[in-house]
Amino acid sequence: MASSENRSIFSRAWFRFWQIVDGTRRIILNIVFLVILIFVIQAITRGGEDQLIKTETTLILKPVGAVVEQYSGYPLDRVLASWTGEPPRETQLRDILAALSLAQKDPRISQVLIDSSSLASVGMANLQEISQGLEDFRSSGKKVIAMGDFYSEDRYYLASLADEIWLDPQGTIWFDGFAYYRNYYREGLEKLAVDVHLFRVGTYKSAIEPFIRDNMSEPDREASQYLINDIWNNYLSAIALHRGLPAEVLNDLTQNYAQKIVDADGNSAQLALDMGLVDRLITWPEARAELAQNGAVDSDDGYRQIDMQDYLRQQRSLPTVPSARVGVVVAEGSITGGSQPPGTVGSDSLARLLREANNDDSIKAVVLRVNSPGGSALASEVIRREMELLNESGKPVVVSMGNVAASGGYWISMGAAEVWANPSTITGSIGIFGVFPTFDRTLDKLGIHTDGVGTTPLSGGLRPDRPLQPAAEQMIQSFIERGYQDFLELVSKYRDLSVDEVDQVAQGRVWTGGQALERHLVDQSGGIQDAINAAAHHAGLGDDYQIHYVEEQLSGFERILAETGSQALIAAGIEPPQSEVLGVLTGQGAAFGVLPKHPALQRAQQELSILLQESDRPQTLAHCFCIMP
């Protein structure tokens, strides 16, 4: 055989090509073999196990991370994360509600245990949704227990929905109320010689005030205090109702909580028991024994139990296509142009989902679930137009507002047949602003200068390395004022209010859902199920319909990976890498990831990113940096 050195160039090219083909074949075969091996391992490790849920089982309601409308990121990203052992950071609200609804009618589920120890955050509107779900569950006569060792406000709200609240004797309840504090950057930007050109309409449109002020403006202080007081009062009223405590007693407790802890010699658990905030002080071993008495004993866990996600996984059957469905499309996150992954509202990607719902003959009505503080005004209008087309096609669209549907989130809600909001939904913020930073003085300090020629007075006028010309400033302000007028006219058209009436409740001011209802900015007060029922009613479906979430789905191969990957690896004794180790390897470990995870710094990063994105042109935004306690 001739050596590779003696081959012609064509022979060597063909030989190299064949090596690539052969290598690719081997990789594909190895992947197929690995998938088959996973199935075999899973079958072996599950052999002999009774997969059926037994009677007297306790359903564990343990939200992990943030409670969201939909998982953020592409489905494949979540699949890969599950392979690496990365713990989940989010729990879908719909999964909590679905598990409660199924368990309500399931004779095998005897009780629910609420464990909020892994809960990172949940909005007030979502808590009100869960409240309704638990109330429906309790109507079946089954018991709900909450157990924990630390209850913050949101965790305690969730626990208060139970028949009994148990607290570890060394545990704590932490009441510090709701707060709205922001970082202000004017002085810092001045030291960096950065000029921020702000264009806005609306007395209360304060989203970008931190770039031009060192403290909160009086209009912002007035509006924010009015808003946050209403949310706090909703919170206290709900706790008082759930716990049977007089509202004035609860208000006195929260206003003087620090002193009451001191008077109780620092024993927060005993104070909680004495004040009626909890029913029992009990350790986890004692709690497990008590749960076993109410349910059934289990040799491994102390009491027979099933996790919410495992319960849902076992309840889901093969998908069927019913004759009539109500489609739910989720708009969660900031609004921007183009196609975006879940967790961010892309004008193209969301419009595509709305068209998919329109083209699906089995979907007779659509609910748009909005949980967004807004973003790009143009992207918001693109989505609203798609909503309008869907409505005109004969399929009624109803909007259900989640924790926040403000500014652009309110904009895209226009065009629906009805708009529903929870009492503590944050909405409104009808206003427009633009921001354009220039760094010419910063560059001057570094000895970098800009000069050149152009053909018109505006040539090179939107360069961030040059001062913004007065003519450009006037033009941009004109754009912003026109955008605000368009917003007012849009709301006027769909809310049956005059432009002047809209302007009185607009000006960039933020309202709770209850306040918005009083001002005719929304139609009804209620949660997502109420909105789904309304959509079905508009479509004449009665009670004979199913709910279908219209969203990006896993491919068949991705679904196999998701369902078998990490479980089979663990079953085979192959421990997935710990997330901390992965963080170090990917540059997201302690040195890189700890500080940005702090909520205050995350908020500052979010606000400062406004200055950095697309800085070659002014931003015209319908965005609200809203309070989300």
C-alpha cells in the first residue's frame, strides 16, 4: 500500500473525507448505543418497583427557586442542565395548580405538606393564584400542613394557606415589610464623565431617574408609597383571613416586630406560637411521625410521600387532541425584538406562538398570560397587532395579568376581549421614555478624540462618542411625545375612555390590579383560571374544553434525554457533577457568580444594561422597573 506521502492530492483529500464520514458514523452509533444503554439501566433499576401511587400518600408541595409562569431558556438548555446535575432554579405556577387540582380528586392523596424551604421568590399575584388552588383542594376535606424552620413574608403567606402551620422550635418568622429601594448613579456617571440624555413623557415615569438623580423624586416617592401600601395591606388582609387574626393585631405585630422579638428574649418561635402565627413548635423528626399518623408509615422516609413533580409525571398520559381547547400563550420577561428564548418576550417568537394558536383548529379561544414589565415600544406594538389579528379571526383573546403587566406589558394587553388582573398585580405605567448615553467626555479624559465630516446637520449625530446635538435632542423628544400620544389613544380605544381620562391615570404611574380596576384599566379581578373560563365562555364552549399551553416543545430526542438522562446516570452510580464544580469550570463559580446573584446588584445590572444595549441609537422604551415584593 502506498504511503500517505506518495498519494496524490485527490487521494489524500478523499482519504481525509472518508475519515470524517467514518468518525461521524462512529459518533452517531455511540450516541444511539448510549441512549439504549440508558433505557436498559433504567429498566433494570426500576424493575420490581411498584410505580403506582399507594393510598394514604402525602403530596409534597415544595417549590424550588422562583415561581414562574414558564421556565426560562430553551428546552434543550434545561435538558443539558439536567444531565449535568444542575439543580432546578424555577417552579412553574401551572405545575403547582395542576398538582393541587389532580390531588383534590385523587383518593390516594390523603394530605398535602407545604415545604417552602427551597422557595426563592414568588410574586403576590401568584400567591393569590396558589391560594385559590389550595382552597379548592381543602374543599375535598383533605388536610394541608405547612412545616418549616424559616418563614419570610412570601414563605409565610404560602404557609398561612394551610390548616396548620408547624415551626421548628429553633425557627424564625421574619417580618420586615415590603420595600422599594434603588441605586442612583448620577454622581457616579458624572465622575466617569458619562452624559445620559433622557427623554420621557409622564410625571411618574421614573424608570430612568437613577441616571439623572441621586435620590428619589417626590412624584416617584408618592406613587411608590401609594402602590406598596396597597400591596402590603392586601398581604396583611390575606394573612388575617387565613389565620383568623384581627387585622389590627397583625398590623401592630409587624410594625413593632423588632421590639416584640426583644421582649421575647429573642425567641422568635415562641413569640410566633403565642401570637397565633403558628399552631405547633415541632422538629422535623416529630413532624415526620405526625405525618405518618395522618397518612401512612414508610420505612425509608417516615411517611408515605410523593414529590409534586413525580406526581405530575405519573399522572400525565399520552397526549390527546380534544375537540375543543383553550390555548394559553405565556408572555414572561422583558419585551424585545426578534426571536427570544422563554423567559424573554420576543416580538417574533411570541407572534409565532399566537399564529400557531390561530392555525390550530382545535383551539377555539386564547388566553395571553402576561408577566412582563415591558421593554421595547416597537416590539410591544408588533405583539399587540398579532393579538388584534387573532381576535379578528374569530378566536377570542383574553388577557390574564400575572405578578406584573406594566408599561409594554400593559400595551400588549390591549386588543383582548377582556383583561383580568389579580388584586396585587402591578400594572399601568402608561408612559414612554428614551435614553441615549454619550461618552465623549470620558474619551477626552483618555486622550481619545472624535472628528470628521458629514453631509447633513444630523450626520454622525447619534454617535455615542460625540456630544448629542440640540437638533437631535428635539427630534428624539418629539418621537417620545408621539409615542406617548399613541399609547394614550390605544388605551382610549380599548378601554372606552377619553384620551384626557386616560392621561389622568397614565403619566407613567403604576397601579395595583385592584387600583387599576377602580380606574377602568382592567375589566375583572381574578386569576388565570378565571380568565380561561371567560375565554371559553366567549367562544361558547361551556365546560367541555381542555387547556393547552402553546409553547416551544422538546423534540423527541430531547424528550428522551430529559426523561432518562440524569435519572439513569444516578441509578448507574455515576454521580452528576455538582453545580459548584461546574460553576468553577465554566467561570461561573464563587469568583464570578456570588456578587451578581445579590438581588440589589442584579437590579443595578438590569438598569445599567439599558445604557449598554444598542447604544448607537436612542432607546424608545415602554418599560417599568416595577416593585415586585
